[in-house]
Amino acid sequence: MIQEGHYAKKQILCQNQVIAWSHSSRFQTTRRLLENYADSNGKLLDYGCGDGTFLAMVNDLFSEAVGADLALRQVQDCQERFAEVSQLSFVHTSELELKPYQSSFDVAVCMEVLEHCLPEQVEHILSQLQQLVKPTGIIIVSVPIEIGSSLLIKQLTRNIAGLLRQGDYAASIERHTLKEFMQLIFAKGSTHIQRPIYGDSNPYHGHKGFNWRSLRLKLAERFEIEQTCFSPLGGLGGFVSSQVFLVCRNR
């Protein structure tokens, strides 16, 4: 089932071993974080579940898990592929507004979503997550590191993958001017550059210009941030990591 998902094919099953290792580490790190809150009677939400790969890897930790996504076609695909997994269900994000979902989740994960959202969308999702988890529930946010030395390593890896025609990186690499690149290499929480907007009916950002430090400040306005960690090679403090994880508690 996992092998059939398009994100899985692009990421953890990518021919480029660095990319595959990075994304596999991301899923493994999130699972380890979730194990701290595993509950045989608990309920998990994956907000922006994509092709359902992650939920399929952690469905043993909770009695019930719900995947929500903005793309209806994605939701329908997950419903079909995971139809025989009784504790998994998939819904469109609009359905989360319904009363049964409010304050019903013990833990919510939001992985690789917020970096693609426009500012007003980020505010809406954070407000939703506040309402969806229980009063002291846990929210685990994972976003890519697109600043500092990690940006240099990532752009090099993406370009190599593009040249070798691995995944879809040949067509999706975002370019930076020298000024933009240097700003992001030395970025602080207040640093930002103009971020390209793609799409007409559903506008979104790519990875270019995303600053996780700015997001952390925004999260701190709403939640208690209990832990910040990185993968892979998290012991180096994110210096060469591709992802950052922010474990937040509702308040």
C-alpha cells in the first residue's frame, strides 16, 4: 500500500539515496516523537496527510487515526488504498470543521504543510489545530530547513538529482539570486525574502524563502513549545539537517 503512494515514490523510495535517507529519517523521527504520546485509547490526526504513507507507518500507536488533506483526489485515493485498515480514516480538511472533530484528538501532526501556505492560510490552520486537539493536547509540526548551511546542502543535492533525472527535481528546483541566497544562509527569525506564489485557484508557496525560525516565533504565540529537534543527524543541532520538528502543547 505504501509503495503505491506518489509521495512515497518521490521521497522515501527515491533513487537518490541522500533524498531517500533524509525523508526516511523524517518519518522515523516523527514516529519516535509520537511514541512518547502513544495511547491504545487515543486518537491521532495527520493534518495534510498526503498519500497516507506516514499514517500507515504509525497506525499501531493509537486506537484511531484520521488523515485530512485539501486535495479531494488524494483523500479518495487514500480511502481506497487503506480501506482494509479499520483504524484509519481519511477526510477532506473542510470536514474537520464539523462538531464531532472539535477537541477530539489527543495528538495532531502537521508535516511538510505550513511551508507551502500563504500567511493567512498558516493562521487558519494553526487556529484549526488549536480547536481540534484536546485542551492540553499535543501538536507536532515538521517543516523543512531552508536556511543556513542546510540550504547549501539541499540545493546541491536537488541539482544533482535534477541532472540525474531522479524524482521530479529536474523541473521543480527553485532558483535564488546571490543576494537572496546569502540572506537565507545567515537568516534569523526576522529574515524574509519575497516568496514566489504558484497556482491560480489554490495559491501556494514552494520551499524558496521559507524560514522555520519565523514559524517557531509564530507557534510560540499560540502554543507552549516543549521540544525542538532535527533530522537527520539531529545531534548536530540542525547544522546539516533537512527537517525541524516543533513539539507544541495546546493551552
